[in-house]
Amino acid sequence: MNTLKILITGGAGFIGSHVVRRFVNKYPNYEIYNLDALTYAGNLENLRDVEGAANYHFIKGDIKDIPFINSIFEKHQFDAVIHLAAESHVDRSITEPNAFIETNVLGTANLLNAFRSIWKDHFEGKQFYHISTDEVYGSLGETGLFTEETPYDPQSPYAASKAASDHLVRAYGNTYKLPFKISNCSNNYGPNQFPEKLLPLFIHNIKNQKSLPVYGDGKYTRDWLHVIDHASAIDTIFHSGKNTETYNIGGLNEWTNIDLIQLLCEQMDEKLKSPKGTAAQLITFVKDRAGHDKRYAIDASKIERELGWKPKMTFEEGLSQTIDWYLENTDWLVNVTSGAYQAYYQKMYEGR
Ligand code: NAD
Ligand code: TYD
């Protein structure tokens, strides 16, 4: 097997940590460099089990910092990049859009420029794999699915910043023949997700008997995929995907928010040994998210047909394991929800 030096950006975050773990453990002949700025969403505790591995290296740094990014590319001569670092939360993008433009758009451009510059546009055996989201396609009505051909129509500053980064990657592919792949994935769930996103936030709130702030009427639909299935799809695309191709990744697992929350409440009552209906009493309908996308749903037939990938985890099993993980890892939750998180929570939810 080839030896490769792979830069994984955002490896201390939710999805990135699962990707780093998979690559470090499965490919001991690869040198894995995890570059992360350790923003509020990045946490090295997510990777405690691999930090001693001989093929794992952590680099603390910011993809917005051009001289720093250039210096690490020159020093390590990465053969491949798997780019996950991003500002990732839609609600934050509504209150602080510039942070999203700076990291997601300019940060991606900095990585592309550094990759070009070390290989001097001779890219034999190299690849830049950009991890994106289904939110670039906008919002669906009652029917239909996002395919790889769906025109981009991003509706939130987060989605627009990811769409812009996707366009940049394709433009560098076209202009400089930089070898790239892009995947656009649906909503992920699982261990290590920062509790600002729906599922970990609601698990945390149920445990602490806090209200469950459901935006609008709760009839918004998302397609949920377990993070370990996403990491396996990334592995498949990295190794078998075709240069310049895009792959949609999804769970064929659509839920309206309110149905998902009801299911979560039922499972939480069972696990916490509370009388039936206890958690559901915490459901509170609050002011809607501005510009809230109605429905996301992925057609993942291309990756299944061409690369033989499909999700392995059933939703019942995945959700139950996810709840167990958050209930067992109380130290993790306490650490990530202290300090700055409290201020964020007040700002985002007070007066809603
Ligand atoms: P996350 O917010 O949990 O993690 C992002 C990581 O990037 C953190 O570790 C953070 O410290 C790091 N980071 C942020 N800004 C940085 C900067 N300027 N320089 C270096 N590091 C920085 O996000 P996630 O949910 O794990 O998402 C990872 C990627 O997957 C993102 O690109 C996101 O757009 C994409 N994605 C996420 C989902 C989802 O449901 N979470 C779905 C599809 C695609
Ligand atoms: P989220 O986890 O933020 O992911 P995304 O916006 O990227 O899909 O939200 C998932 C859905 O849950 C979305 O329709 C918004 C909704 N939501 C709530 O109703 N209340 C909340 O407190 C949060 C965070 C999300």
C-alpha cells in the first residue's frame, strides 16, 4: 500500500474526529496531520484514543492565516487534503455571517493556493477532497430529492459560504487542473457533536429538564445519517471516487423535526426511567429560524451505484447508541458547555 501524507482539516470537530480516527486506525502506512484552530467546536478530547498513534500528528492553526498555511504545506508536502474545517452552524451564520465567509470561503482558497504552490501545478497522484453539505442545493418542497445535478440555490449565509467554497474548488480544478473531489452530505448525528445542533442540544436539555426549543411549527424535514456512515463514505470516495466528481451522501432517512423530537423524547424517557410523556412536556414552540429551509433530502444512488457505498447503521440503533453516548460522556458535555457556551445559549434562545 502507498504511503501518503494526508492533511485533514477540522479534525478536532464532530465529523473530522471520526474521519481522523478511521484513517489513523485503518491506514497505519498513512501519516495523518490534523490541522485545527480549536474554535469552540473543536475539541481534542474527541481524539484522545488516537493521540498516541505513531502516524497521527496534530497541528494547531487557522486556515485563515495565509503565511502559516503556506509554511505547513512547504514543510510537510501533503499528498492529499481532506478539508472539513468550517464554521458549521446555520444559526450562528445568521448572527455572524462574516466569520463564515472568512473561514469557509477565504480559508478554502488559502488551502487551494498552498496546495497548488507546493506541487507547482504538477498533481500526479495528488488530491484535494472537499467536504460539503446538501444545504448548498437550497430547500425542497414536499417531493423530490437533491441529486448531483441539482442547481445550487443556497439560502443561509452558512449554505452560501459552503456553496462558494465548492465553486472555488471546481474552478481551481478547471483552471489549474487541480485534482479534486467534492461530497455533499445530509445532516449528521452521532457522538461528539457540539450541543448547539438539534440532537445533542435536545438530549442535553432533556437530561437537565430544560425546555426543547422547536423552531416554528416543527414541520421541517431533514435526512439524518450517522457520522460513522459519513466517515465510511469519505473513506470510499477518497480511495475510489473519480477525479473532479461530486458525490451526494445521505441516509434515505427523512424525519420532520417534530416527529424526530417525539421519538427522541420516548427513547429518553425509557433510558432515564421517567414516566412516559415526561420529556415531551419540555417541547416548546419558539420563534422560527430566519429563512428556515423547509426540507432537505438526498438522492444517494450515484455513490451506491458507482462506488458500492450505502449506510450500514439503522436509525433506531444509531439514535439509541447516540443517546447512550451523551448520557455516558457527561464530562465531555460539561467541558464543552461551560463558559462561552452559556453566553451563546442565552444570546440565541433568550426572548425567542
Ligand atoms: P464542527 O463545527 O463540529 O467542526 C468544525 C471544525 O473545524 C472544528 O474542530 C473547528 O475547530 C475547526 N475550524 C473552524 N474554523 C477553523 C479555522 N478557521 N481554521 C482551522 N480549523 C477551523 O463541524 P462538523 O459538523 O464536523 O462539519 C465538518 C464539515 O462537514 C464542515 O465542512 C461542514 O460544512 C460539513 N458538513 C457537516 C454536516 C453536519 O451535519 N454536521 C453535514 C454535511 C456536511
Ligand atoms: P441543525 O441541527 O441546526 O441543523 P441544520 O440547520 O444544518 O439542518 O437543525 C436541524 C433542524 O432542527 C433544523 O430544521 C432547525 C431545527 N432546530 C430546532 O427546531 N431547534 C433548535 O434549537 C435547533 C438547534 C434546531
